[in-house]
Amino acid sequence: MDPVDPVDPVDTLDPDATDADAEAVRRLSDRQEIADLCGRYATALDTKDWALLESCFAPAPVFVHPGGWRTTERVQTYAWRDGNRAVVAR
């Protein structure tokens, strides 16, 4: 799957557009990016394409626990293979 070159839709707006128009366009663009990400994630799981699955996540994530503690330690990604849990990314 080839990603589409991102174009900032706000930069292509008419100069007379209002801030509300620009915000509406940005919101729609953000929603589409999220939908595309969900599609890539589902495709990666369905096809067992672990590289594609890993590309759905930030390269240096920060996990913030609801209790307040944070970690930047890379969390292992697991998948079930033949009834056993196997590490697919670190």
C-alpha cells in the first residue's frame, strides 16, 4: 500500500477563508488520517504484515499511565502463533 503524499489542506484554502473554515478543513483532514491509520492497522493484522503493524505506531512512544507515571521504554508487541504468544516487535 503506497501512502498518499500529505498535503496540508489548510495551505490550499482560499486566502479569504475564515478561521472557522480552516478549522473545519483541518478537522476533516485529521479524521481522514485516523480512518486511514485504522485501515492500515486492520490490514496489517489480517495479513500478518508485522512491519506494517509496527508502522502504525509512533517510533518513540511515551506511555502515560492513568495514575500519572510515564515510561518511554519500548513495549513489546505480541501476536498469537500456533496457540503461543510470540514477540513480533520490540
